[in-house]
Amino acid sequence: MQFLNYFFASILSFSGLLIGIMLVKIAPEEQKSLEKYFYLARRGLLFIMIAFLFFYSPKDNFSVLTLIASSLILFFIEFSNYEIQKKSMLTYSIFGVLFFLSSRNINLFAVESSLILLYGLPTASLIYGTKKRNNYKLIFYNLGFVVILSILFMLTTIFHSLS
């Protein structure tokens, strides 16, 4: 896969946060009544994302160990008592690794990209809805997703060209 395709797919996946912010701005009165459903949606999407990765990712040792470790960390973060902003930052950073792992299988890559986009909708709604946060900070704090997956892609490309 070429870097530009990979990068634009990551930006599209990341745009779920922007769409979530727009939804909160359009219908702020619905925020409080839907809050418990947003939490359920986040956890359900996280579970579906991990399930797809387990079923369709390559079965080499490194991928399996990385997937197990990432899954445990994600579930620990999701069910911890951290503030939603911190949960989001950590979760999106790990999503960068999972996004990279899914790029080996184009079908899995498409599914994971869309699930990350859908995960961003309730996440941004919860973060922006709980306290009036700065939109730019929300986007900036979660940019670890794009940075990590870009670095991983570049490192893999460099190692493949050297060997």
C-alpha cells in the first residue's frame, strides 16, 4: 500500500472526532439523554474492533502478541476511572498500532478504518459534551493516532527497502 493512500485513510478514520463535535454542536440538547448510549457504543465498537482483528489479522507471533497486549491495554483503559479526555488520548494512540497491523489485509483495513471513524463519534460527543472543551485541543491531543501510524508505516518501508 502506498503511503498517501494509507495516510488519507488514517485522516478519514480520524475525522470521526470532527463529526462527533459537529453532532454535539447541532443537537446539544440531546447530549445528556444519550450519554449512557454513547458509553455503550464506545465499548461495543471497541469489542467489535478487537474481534475483527483477532479473526482476520495475520497469525505470526509478533502480530498476535501485539494484538493481545493492545487489547488488554484498551480494555483496561476503557473500564478505568480516567477522565474521558485521557482515555481518548491513550486509546487513539493504541488505535494507531492496530490500524497499522490491519493494513496487511485490505479488507480488514477497510473494516478497521470505518470502526475507528464510528468510534470517534461517541467519543467526541462525550468529551465535548461533558465540559465545553476547546475543539482544537480535542483534535490535537488525539493526533497521536496519525503520528504513530505514520511512523510505523515509514519504519516498515525503510526496513523493507534495506533488506
